[in-house]
Amino acid sequence: MNRALNSLVRAYLRRFPVTEGKAWLLRATRSRILPGEDIQEAPTKFGFTLRLNLRNPEQERIYFYGEHDERYEIACLRRLIAPGMVCWDIGANIGFYACLLASLAGRGGKVVAFEPLSATRDILLHNLALNGMTNVQVVPCALGAADGEARIHFQEAALAEGTASIYPGAQQTRSEAIAIARLDTIAGTLPAPDFVKIDVEGAQEDVWRGGEAFFAAHAPLVMAELRESADPAKLAALQERIRSLGFRMFECLKGGRVRECSDLRASRKRNFLLAKPASDALRRLVYRP
């Protein structure tokens, strides 16, 4: 590996805001600057460091760019999450968002991170310890429509795939038994959240079904990956459930701006911010000082 070129390319990819040409530069230099060891600990643009497996394309991107590819969502969260807030990260994976939220909420805030897959959870715990983030509580279960157990499916445990799911794809030939809890069952044992992130790879409807009483009674700001299915009927059903609980849907735009979404099926976005009318979450979302 050419270490000097590695440092130069990564610095450019991380620090310069213009995106045009970055992908070409990485493609042209990748074979020369990719480290020989798959496991790397690399700093992000947001002040925390992550242990990454470079055989995972999502984690390789973080290694080179210093950020997740959801940059519009991140810009929104950096505007919206304030010190002292309580945040829930449902589907925490290796902890990119858990670390981001913990740093934004500060020592006076708290993050509850749900990660059911044992190998991935070990990496999450490593990353939290690596950054000295003592304001994060890790819950070793998935959230779903019923209390009990299920199997979560993945390709390779060491990759800590963000696509691991209780609804397997064709390539996900391995699995592990995990605990599942309804949000309505465990919500009372946890600090009430100001913000909830939900990224559960095909189980979004299950989380909302299992948390109907919670979402009816509370009004947190929510960031959810809603377009997990291309089936218009499933999208319509999920949209109706969310609206029946009083939430409005917003798309994340460049620069931390948002735009209300009238129909999930017509949007090209994957993640949406959700807030209830007259809530503090909505006021924070639409008000720009």
C-alpha cells in the first residue's frame, strides 16, 4: 500500500465539500491505497473512531470518506440533536449512528442502542469503548411485532452487515437465534426518547405494530428507513399505520433542510424524518434559526 497516497486521497475525500470527481479518484487509486489488513480503526469526520472491516463496502466507504453515505440525514441530525437529549438507535449495527448521537447528545444525554446480532454487537461495544462513550446503553435484542425469539440471517458474521435481517435474502445463508421484544413491552424500562432512529431491514412494519401504544402516547422525532420494499401495497400500509399514529413525513434535503412528503410511494428517498403536529419535534424540524 502506498501510505502517502492513502493519506492524501483520504484527506481529500473527507475534507473537500465538492463531490464531483471523488468517486473517480477513489476508483483510480483504490488498488494502490487499500490496506493489506481488512480490519482497520479509522477516524470519522465527526470526532469518533470506528473499527471497520474493509471487505464490507459500507464500512470501506466510511474508511475512505470518514462518513456514512446518508449525508443529508446526518446534516439534519447535526442540526436537530441537542445536548441532553435521549436517543434510541434501533438497528445500531457497528455504531456509526450510536456514536454520532452520543457525541451530539453529550455527557448529559443518553443513547439506547439495540443490536441483536452477537458478532456485530461485539464490534459495537468495541467502538463505544474505543471512544469512551459511557452514555450509551446497548440492548441485545431486536424490536418486532411480538415478544419471543426469531432467527436473524446474514452472509458472514465478521462483516457485520447492515443488511442482516429476520427476513432473509437469497445470499443470506447463515443465521443466529435472537431475542425479539415489542417496543410496547420494554419501553417502560427505558428512558423516554426525544429521538428514535429505526433501520431494521424489512422489519419496519413489525416495529411499528409492536410499538403502537408507545407511538400513540409519545411524540419523539423519528428517523426511519421506510422504503424497504418496492411493493406499493406494503408501502401504502406502512404509510397508513404511521399516519394513523399522528406522524407527518419529511424528506431530508441538502444542507439539513427538509420537505414534507405527501406520499411515500412517490418519493425517491429511503429515509424519512417523522414528527407529530404541535410537537416540539416538529417545531425543531421545520424551524431554522
